[in-house]
Amino acid sequence: MKLVMKLVMKIALTFDIERDNPNFLNTYYGIRVGLVKILKILDKYHIKGTFFCTGNVAEHLPEHIRIIERKGHEIACHGLNHERLTQLNFPKCQKSISENKKILENICHNTEILGFRAPYLKPPKFLFQVLTNLGFKYDSSIKAYKDLNRDQLNVNQIQEFPPSNFSIFFRLPMSYYYLRKRIFEKDVVILYFHPWEAINMNKIIFNQSNLFNIFKNMIFRPDRRVNTGNSFIERISNFINESKSKNVEFVVLKQLLKEK
């Protein structure tokens, strides 16, 4: 009689370290306030996360990036200024990502930068060649395996870790309970969040002087404000608790790298 070993489910908690809602706000409340709350939760449960950092935030708030590193979390790249890479040609894209990587390396002296995530999860077709040229080992930008160019992956030796669609609905009413059950059916799940989710974005949005932006975000972009702040902190804490009860293993993305 053969014994079948059940694989331990792995969850990677990843965080995009960027301005509050890029292209809408130019503030850093999420980094200054929300990031602290997130790091406290990870400390409480002895979990390490992967933090995809923009060069813009690293230059404005380098000590916050150093705190992430000192706590033993993984540091990775998320673009220079959260620009849309699909609007850049190859040389400009490579220059932008290279500068992002150099900024982080100058701040985090004890960290090897191995990973990248494209802003807005919109990578250009030539991204893997750029990442190979710059010494990266993995990307986490493409949500569906069907969208991968496998020939390009094989040539460039870049491993892809698709971020889960579950993350988008994590804060939305009702959907959280449905998605929570679906998550635990998987072998590996990569969730992605933002520090601004840990602050009350309703207050930030309502304090804007642009009435059109307020209306647009209240009506058409509930994902920018619903269940942010204390609600988000409570949900992610409950999710971690439930995951721990199911003996889930929390990992950083570089732990998923395989030898080729």
C-alpha cells in the first residue's frame, strides 16, 4: 500500500510599495502609516513577505525601505515611478527598471534584488529580455499562465509567479468569504496588497479638492476605498489566522525559485 503525501499549501503575501493610488493621488500616507500596521501584523504571526518597491518611494522614504529589509522581508522592484511600461520602448524600459534596481541596491546593502513586478500588472512583451539583461531571476506580473510567452521564458530563464486574481476582491463586500474558500483549494497562491489599503482611503478621497475625482472614485472605483483601514487589517489578520489553522506555509517569492 503506497502512502500519498499531501503537499503543504504555500501562500506568498506580497505588497506593492507605491504612492497612494498612483495616477490619482501623489501622497504617501500608506507608506508612512499603513506600512507600519502591515509590518506589525507580519511580526505578530512571524511571517515574511515580499515587498515590490518603486524607486520613487525608495528615494522619498529610504528609511522605510531599510526597515522592511531589517525585518528580514524580501525586497524586489516595482518600477521607477509606477509608470506604465507598455508605453516605453525597449531602451527606456530597461533604463527605468535599471534605475529602480540601483536605487534599492544602494539602500539595501544586504539584499540581492531578484524579482520584479510591473506597475498595473501590465508588462511589455519584451520584459523578460530586459529582466535577463539586468540580472533578475523572476517576475510576478502576469496573472494567467495562458498569457505567458513560454518560448521567451525558456530563452531568458526568467521564472514567472502569477499574482492571484483573489487579491482584487479581498476587500469587496461578500466576495471575501467566497474567495477565502477558493484560496485554500490551491497549492500555491500569491496574494498582492498595498500599504494604502491599511489606511482609511475614504477620508483621503473626500479630502481632495477635485470634485470630479471624488465622484469618479466613489462611483466607479470602489476598489480604491471599500474596506480599507481597520476593516482591511481585521480581514487580513483573520485570513492569516485561518491559514495558520490549516498549516499553510507562508513563503517569500524567492523561496519558490527552482534550479534550471
